[in-house]
Amino acid sequence: MTKYVVNRVAGMVLVLFGVCLFTYMVFFLLSPDPAVQICGKNCTPERIDQIRENLGLSDPFVTQFLNFLRGLFVGREYDGGISCPAPCLGYSFQTSQVVTDMIVQRLPVTAVVAIGAAVLWLLMGVIGGLVSAVQEGRFADRFIAGLTLGGMSVPNYVLALALQYVFVVWLQWLPFPQAVPFADDPVQWFLNFILPWSVLAIGYAASYTRLTRANVIDTLDENFVRTARAKGLRPDLVWRRHALRPALTPIVTIAGMDFAGLLGGALITETVFGINGVGKLAADSITKNDQPVIMAVTLLAAFFVVVGNMVVDLLYSAIDPRVRVGVSA
């Protein structure tokens, strides 16, 4: 197990380094000169050169990349008295803020959106899939199949606008979303997140419903389930002890990876609902062409996906030792 963990951690570090190098190279080669953007319209070449020197933009690519990597571990000091403690993800040219601070301020909101959506999609997906499997071929099965098809077909931004109009404007069951700290008004805080959670969860829930249904139906055809039934075990025990657990194991694995990807930033949903999370920060930064922030959010998303995959692999190997054997072989 120790060898497997070491291999997985080493692989994760290599992947993160590759993503970091590729992302930095793309922004270095393709982005416009940040010094010109900072300087504005009424600027002199001398001033542009000074800005490049202060931010280290006049150095070769290798030097800039190594400085960026060093900043992640030990922090960084820019010329002009700008201090960026570790892990330093850069300095925003547009807002004159350290990027790490900007992300740290927004990350808790994105985490709330992601966790709430994950809980919702797992509940809806697993329950819907179980009901559909139990009622296979009947009206409930066909009705749920129609709902899942609709949930997978409608884009998030259309769903967000439609739900906002129906529940906020037309029925007025929910208040118009506004930023309220949890400590000030927990009820208002909860109501603000219902629609964002639902919009993010519906697409995933549709996929999980179909996956759960297929897994449960396949598991019910296994010999050990038939044996349990032949022994006269009660139907609820057959479901709970023999059918449900093996059917849900791959779903939990996929859920972990989906959740990691979601933490990278629910860009569209946060933008539509005006939620000040990492996704909205990324959208605003793209509009302003704030390259350090865009790159930092990209790396953050990659970090969550890679780490999430590694955690899922480790959990899966703990559940099923054949995974470790397969890797060792």
C-alpha cells in the first residue's frame, strides 16, 4: 500500500508540474504585454520598461517560470515593495492585489456552492436511479427517464435564467439573491443558495440517475443476488446487503472526481446568480484580461481535479486491493 501511495503522489506532482508549465507557457507566449495594460493610454516607453522591471516581466521565460515556482513555496517580493507570501500565485495587474488573497476570499463561497450541489445531485441521482430500477419498464421508470433526458439536455445558463424567472419573479417563492453572511441571517443565506445548488445539481443528477439505474439492474442479475433470493432472504435485505453496495461503489468513485472538478469553479452559475466565488472571479478576470488571475484559477482547478483523482484512487484501492495488485504488476 505504501508503494502504491508513493507512486500516486509522485504521479500527481508530475501532472501538476506539467499543467503548471503548460499554462505558464500559454500565457507567456499568447497574452498581450501586461506592462502596456497597466500603463494605460498616456504612457511612455520608459514607464513601460520600468513596470516590466518591477514585475519581473523583462526576464527570460525560464527565469520567470522558476520565479513563479519558487513563489509557490517560499513567497515572492516584487520590486516596488509588493509582498506576496507563499503560496504566491502572482500579482493582479488590474486590481493591484495579490492573487492568492483574491482567491482565498472567494474560495469559501465556491466551496459552499459545490458541496451543496454535490449533496443534492447525489440524493436526487441515487434515489431517482433506485426508483427507476425498482420500477423498471413501468410508468415511473419512463417518467424518470424523461426527466433525466431533459436535465442533461438543458444548458446551465438557460436553466438558471428559467428557474430565476419562475421562482423569484413569477411565483416569488424565493428572494432575489443577495450577499448575506451566514451569521447575520442564516435563513436568507440558505435561500440564496437554493437555486445555484439546484442548477448545478440537475445536470449531474440526471447522469447519476441513469448510472445508478444501470448499475442496480446489472447487480440484480448477478449470481450472488439470485442465490440470496433463492435462500429466502427478505427483498429489503437483498437490496440493502447484496445489491445496493456493489452498485453504488463506482458511483461514489465518480462523484469524488466530479466534485473535485466542480470546485475548480462553477463559472456560469456563479456569474448568472452574482455569487462572488472563484468562478465569477475567473469570468471577471477574462473580461478584464487579468492574466495572473486567469492562470491562477486554471491551476487551482487543475490542482483540485488531480488531487481529487488521487484521493479517489487511494480510497478505491483501500476498498478493492485488486487495484493495487494491478498497478504493481
